[in-house]
Amino acid sequence: MKSPCEKFVLEVMPSVRALIAKELIDKYALSQTEAAKIIGITRPAISQYLSARRGSKMIKQLRINPVIRELISRAASTVVKNEATSESITNIICEICQILKSDKHGTLNKKD
């Protein structure tokens, strides 16, 4: 049985990265290369996120939650402004995970 944290990393984190990448490119007009460098992934990974070949599994569920949308925006904003620290991004990611864990019927609470 996977822990909620394992499920988050495997099932949700790619969608979080995809949404952050999309925000960096759409809202802040960064190139795919710039967004990849900021997030710490490759440019081809960014391309796959944008074309929904990677990370699309949870995007709809993340987008419908206004609190999660705000957290994604905050993460993108702090990264772009060079205000992001490992701790600040980790805190945002943990907040998203806590929100999803509190959803009794959500992905993180389903039995394997």
C-alpha cells in the first residue's frame, strides 16, 4: 500500500509541475527553456506538459479547486520573482497535498 505522500509524488506532482509551467509561460511570458530552468526540469518535459502528454492526469481536479489554483499561482509568482526557497515551495506543495488528503473521495485517499 502506498502512503499518501507516495501517491502525491507519483500521481499529482506531475500535474502540479504542468500547471506551474503553463502559468510561467502564459502569465509571465517565459520561454519553455526559461521555465524548464526555473522549475529544474528539461525543456522537452515542459513541452510534454504543455501538450498534455505528461502530467495531465490530475489537472482537471487541481484546476477546479480555487485554493489550489491560488497556490499554483503563488508558486509561479515566487519562482519568477526569485523569491522562492526550497522551503517556500515545499510548503506550497504540502498545502496542496493536505487539501487533496482532506478530500475523502480524492485520489490520495483511494485504496491501492
